[in-house]
Amino acid sequence: MYLNRFVNGEGKYVDDIKFDNMLYMSIVRSPYAHAKIKKVKGGLNSSELKAYYAGMDHAMREPVLAIDEVSYVGQCVAAVFSENRYESEDLLNSVEVDYEPLDAVSSIDDALKKPAIHDGMKDNILDTEDVGNKFNEKDIDYDIKVSDTLFMDRISANPIETRGIIADYKDNVLHIYASSQSIHRLKGGIMKTLNLKDDEIVVHHVDTGGAFGLKALIFPEYIIAAYASMKYKKPVKWIETRSEHLQAAHAGRGIKADITLYARKDGKINGLDGTVYLDTGAYFTDDDLVDLGNAMHEVTGPYFIENAHLTGKYVLTNKALNGYYRGAGKPEASRIMERMIDLLADKLKMDIADIRIKNATEKPFKSPLGFDINYPTKPLLEAALKHFDYYNLSKKEKLGISLFILDEDTAPGESCRITVKDGKVKVYFGGDVSGQGHELFVQEMLSEEFNIDKDLISLDYDDTDTLKDGTGTWGSRSAITHGSVLMKTAEIIKNDVIKKFGKYDKDLLLDNEFNEYYYYKIDYNANSVNFNMVSCDVNDMNSIKIYTYYDLGKILNLKNVLGSIHGGGLQALGETLSETLRYDEDGQLITNNIADAGLLTADKIPQYNIKIVENNSEFPDKAKGIGESTMIGIPSALARSIELQTGKRVTKFPIDDLSLFNKCME
Amino acid sequence: MYPDKFEYFAPDNIEGLEELLDKYKDDSKILAGGHSLIPLLKLRLTSIPYIIDISNIKALSFVDYNNALEIGPMVRTGEVASNKIIGDKCKLLADAASKIADPQVRNMGTVGGDICEADPRNDLPAVMLALNAEFEVTNSMGKRTVKAEDFFKDAYTTALESNDILTRIVIKNTENYYGKYYKYTTLSSDFAVFAIAINMSLNDNKTVKDIGIGLTNLNSTAVKPVEVENYLKNKKIDDRVAGEAFNLLLKSCDIEDDVNGTEKNKEKILKNIFINGLKEIYEVL
């Protein structure tokens, strides 16, 4: 079938692309978490390329190549180039760098205690912001107050295909071939940093082997490669090694929260207050705002809490920068709430489902933290509990549950082009696919819409020239944004047929040529209500059972849905049990390979009991999102199932307890 | 992989190998299955000018039984796990080999490579200690025999000199023995957090006739807790005896807090595994 080319090794990823006279780039990286650079000699360094690459002109943004100082292990200091990749690795030794090591800050707690890591700052707090309505506890109706600190440690995205780029400057145009979730965003970032005009750069999308949010970002290595190609007038390729990825790729999570809930004896929560900290790493990036923004605004989730206020703190550490990771603040927000509501239930000796019912809603609402919930949350919760027979099953099994809102990043919409030529239909999206299998729903939807065979339809790749505008693939948006723009564009093509021939039939379509581009605008973020339940026996890894009750609106393609749940479920187990990046006191990475970084392999895929409900959305294709749901719903429910058996409350992710799930091999 | 430059040789007989080792000495290294050496080269943690691949030397790949089990060092780990003679004569070795990594690694990794690399996390050194194995070591001057307990010196350090070749593994403690390899891992890695190899035989009166124990990743190299072995000989195994044996066992261990967990947590798990393991093997016999 169509996707078999990936399985058969016929995918064409960045590293499969080769040009004549191509240079390979290798990067001299900082071995220190924090040091002054006394001298750097050799390679391409900041004495020649002095630039900053963040989208916003923030004072603490990262230089493309270190200037006078390094602030994390793996920071780019210089670049070397050779037509032979082995030789470019050998050339790393030709660059001389004298460092004077400085004290390093390797955690949020450390950062709050120690002196500022950057000159010109009084401490390590980059910024502070408040959301919600500040309230005085005397003014609210409560009988009980519970407080706790929750921590979600950093995780590296670790797609199977690491980061990579080819920059090819020819005829005064910079061509970029990149593994990316959004070539349009990448184009904007490179243009801004290197001061290029719109017609001086074209970014081409190529096969992308996983992204998980990371590949929506721009990286210093990409700017260096682009600059070098313009300088040497040759194609320049950079492919990240796994070691570089673990060390230097922007990492997700890294959220700590001190939270207090105020509730009445009957379980009704009337107040939430606290502080949420984001480990930004060594420099500011635009994605910090999204991650901490989501992690704060979405905390109260599906529950109506009249008084809610949070203070957010962006905390600098001597570590690689913060970035997006599947959910980007949404899983953190939900986990904060779900772990706190379980604690409150325990204090009040209430059932964890009853307390959720008490706080769920009959109507859509806007939370005091500024989160618009489009649907009532109680009906879905009650339906899910009933469907899985929660109240009976919870007498026999140690169940954790999680009710959550999936906030789908639908704004500002998406673009699509459909072409019909030589009896074939080709589809191009402005938001680039990164290995999730969009091909499947494209074929399913268009074969129905056009009444033609699936194998006449293919999803092809665009570049920023052929598709002038586009957004990206992230935030559980594709089912809605890509599905809807696909339907809209297909309608336009059908109308073209009707306009030309007075009627539509498939032969009139396939025997002629059509080419239509459309941008479907959406000016708000949609959302949906979802539920997870988890049971397990802490002595047996194979016992983990994940119950999902997701409202997906209309299912566009069932394989896509199941693939997202199966893979995402495993990723969620990793995040809960083992997956993280760990640093020592000096800011050196300890988890230097994917086994130590706790990635789980396919043999750990749990059992699933999947129920999908289809309450159609308001969008043209009637779909709702799914991409981030597993990461939001599963970890807190699994943590609950575990703590019921160990008697030790879970506040830290990953739980990372060697004695859990008896790992003595049989 | 992008290692430093090296020169590659693949002799097809032992004499050719001896010649190369004599010529390049410390600048050379034998490549068997490559599952330790290649990652080190790839990450440029080591640089070796002359790599000598021994996979073409057929004389290093055999399994025989003549009053003792004899195994060539180039037998692949997967073969060790599934070979019928090994399975019949030495349950411990077959069990341990089946617990190394995954099928792809077992298809390439070799019994000799696992032993000679002496990574403290490798599984077979402890198994060789528990089995009281003997190693035939060959160089251009001749052959000698080294006992397993004299072989493992420190992390990545053995009794082999730069021109020595492990040519035969001899295991005599096979008839009437039963053994098992208790390996504890993390969820994400096949390497042992720690492991215990136990090989045991009983007298007619149900007391322990002989026992061999080897410990993986509980010290800087694989260790043989001789004091524990001696303590258990001629005793019946019950909770008290097993508990006392564990207290002695701890003397051979150097457990530290690390990325896998705290010393306390590891010690607790180790105790359970050791005591249950001793009892399980005793009951099978």
C-alpha cells in the first residue's frame, strides 16, 4: 500500500538527499554547562557569524554561535565543513577553544537559590506573569485546603529521525530541505535571522520521521548551515547524531508547580492558587510562552472553579533550551489538576469519580484562568464511567481516572492545494506532515468526495513557493484543520467540474486538469472533552490496561486514530514511568543514550480498551482532535493506579522507581 | 558511524591472527561480535588504529561435550541460548545467554566477546565465575589455562595480554548441576542493573554439594563471592540460611546510588532476588 514505502526503506529523508559538491557540517559544542570563552580559534565561529535566531527580539535569546560565553552543554561554539563526513568529524579537533568554567545551575530549585547565570540579570527569573483573579482565602467558601508540589521533569522529543537540514544556495536563492512540521515557519525564521527577502529563500518539505513538536522550531544549526551555504556557494548538510539530540535539542516539560486547592466538605472546589515554574534552559525562546501559557491557562481544565489564580515564572538554567513536546504545556496543566483532585478526594475520603462529577459542568464555560470550554464536561464523564462500569470495576481493580479538555490549536487555519492531472489526484498541505499518516485520511476522504479509487490519490510535498502560505502540524489540529481545508478545496474542484461540464462525475474529473489552492481560516482554538482510565498490577508491566473514552467528532480514518492512541499510549507510559533527561550538579547530561533516557520500546505497548464517541464538531469535516490526548490523559491516571498499590503518593514524573513492575527477567 | 580512521584486517586462521597481534600489540584490538567495541568507536570514546575481525576464523566456533562442555569464543550468543548440547548440559549458561539484549544483538554478539570485553554490565563474566569455567588462552608462544576467578581483574580489564587470544571455554561443572541467571533490568534497557548467576548441585541428604555464584554489575567487575559459596556448602537451604548468605554476599558488593536508583532500594530488590533464587534452584534439585 501507499505507506509501505516507509516500511520498505524507500522513504526519502533529508539524509537520503545528496547533491554534488555537498559539504557536511559538524559542530564544535560546549563541554561545559557554563563557562567563559577566553579564546576560540578555527572553524566558523561568532567572530564571523554573530547573530541571534529567536523569533522575538528578547534580550536573553540564544546566539547562533556562542559569543564570549557558553551556557549549556552542547551549545554551538563553532562549525567545521568537509566534503567527507568522516573528515568533518575529524576537523572538530582542529578548533581550539579555551574555556574558564563557571558555576552552573542545573535545576529549577537550584536556579531559585543561586546567582544569575547571565550578566545583567538580578536573579534567574526571566519573567513573571499572573493569570486569573487574585483572591483572598478569607473571601471564599471553603472547609478544607490541600497543597502539594508537582514536578514533571524534562523529556527529549527523540523522533526516530533526528534533526537535519540541507541548505543549497544557488542562483541567488537559498533552498532549504528540512525535516519539519512547518516549512513556512522555518522560512520566516531563517529570513529574519539572515535578513533575506521573501524571494531569496525557498523551503522544501521532505519525508519527516517523527517530530513531536520539536520540529516546529528553528535551531542554530539550521542558521549556520544556511549561512555556510551562502558563503561557500555549495550545498551544506547537517544531520544530528543521537548524542547531539539528547544533549542539545530543545527539551519539553520541565514544569514544577506549587498548588493549593480550596474546597467544601462535599468536594466542590471553590479556589485554586499557586505558582507554576518553567525550566526555560539557558536562553529565552518563543515557545517558552506557549508552554508555560498552556500549563497555566488550562490547569482548571474540565472543572468549574470560581476563583483561580496562578503566577508563572520563567526560570533560567544551564541546560539546553526549552521546546515543544507532544502537548506543550497541556499535559502538564491537566496533570497538575488531576493529581490535586485525587489528593483532595483522599483527604475528604471521597471516590475519585464522585469528586470529578461534583466539579464537572452541565454547560460550556469560561474559566477564571481564561480557558473557554466549548462543551459541558459532566455528560461525557458520566457516560464514560458508565461505559467502563467504573463503580463495579473499582471494587476489584486499582483504577486511576482522568477527565480532560483537549485544546486543539486550530487557529489560524490551514492551506491546501489539490491538483488533478493524468488521471491522478495530488494533495499538498501547508502544514507539513511528520510521519503521522495523514495520507490515510486524505485518501479516505477524497475517494469518498470524488467517488474515485484510493490509489489514484496521493499526498505530496510542497515547498514555500508552490504553496505561498501554510501553518503547521501540531497541537492536535490536523484532523480539523487539514481535514476541513481538504474538504473545502475538494468542493472547489468539484464546482470547477460542474462549471465546466454542467455536472460532476469522476471521469470528467480524472480526464481533465484542475488545480486549486485554498486557505481555510479559523480564528479560534477548538476543544473537546475526553476521559482516560488506567488499571495495572505494579508487579507486572504487561498488566497495564488503558481505557480511552475520546470524543473525536467524526472519525476521518480509524487507522489514524488507533495509531495515534497505540503510539501515544506507549509514549505516555514512558513519560510516567521512566523517560527523562537527567543532569548532574554541574549541568552535565547523565542520560546520554536513549536507553538511559528511559525510552520504552514497542514490547511495552499496553493493553487498550478503546471507546470512541462521535459527537460531530462545527467544522466542515466534523472532526475533533486526538494527537495530544494520550499524553494528557494517561500519565495522571496511571500514577493514581500505582499509588493506590504502593501507598506512596505520586508527585514526580517520571516516577522512576526501580522496584515497580518487577523487572527480574523470566 | 563516524569513528576515527582505522585499518581493518580479517584473518581466516589463528596463525594469521597471532602474527597481526604480535605486530600491532597495544595498537590493535580484536573485533568479535562488535557490540561493545563498535559503539565505543562510533562515539569516539576510543580510537584503535588496527581492528582485527576474527569472524572468519572457523576454528574459534564450536560446541563439544567430552566430560566437559567446550565452547569456542566465536559462538554467537543466540546460538549459546538455543544450542541443544549447551541447553542439556548447562542450564545456567543457556538461560543467561537468552537474557542478553534482543535477537539482533544475540545474532551478532559472541560468548568470547562478552567475556573478554569485561564490561561490568556484561552478563557472561559472572556466569563463567559461577560455573568455575576455565579459559584456554593462546598466543604465538603457546597455550595456557586461566581460571575464570583469575581472569576478571577490573572494569574492562582481564588477565589477557595484548597478544593473547581466548581460544576455548571449558566448563566442567555440568552433570547434576542446575542453575539460573537472575537478571534485573530497567524498563528501557536490556543491560543488568544487577544480576546473580547461581549454579548448584546437592548431596543425597539434600545438603548443598557444590555451589557457584557470580555477580554482575555489583562491583567494578564481575565478582565471585567465595565466602558465600563456602558458607552454603553442606547446608540445607531455608530462609535463615539464605538470609545469612545474603549478609555475606553484601561484602562482595559495592552498591552505589546511580541513575538506576538508590543504594537502599537496589539492596532491597537484590535481597529478594537472591533469597528467592537460591530457594528456587534448591527446590528444583
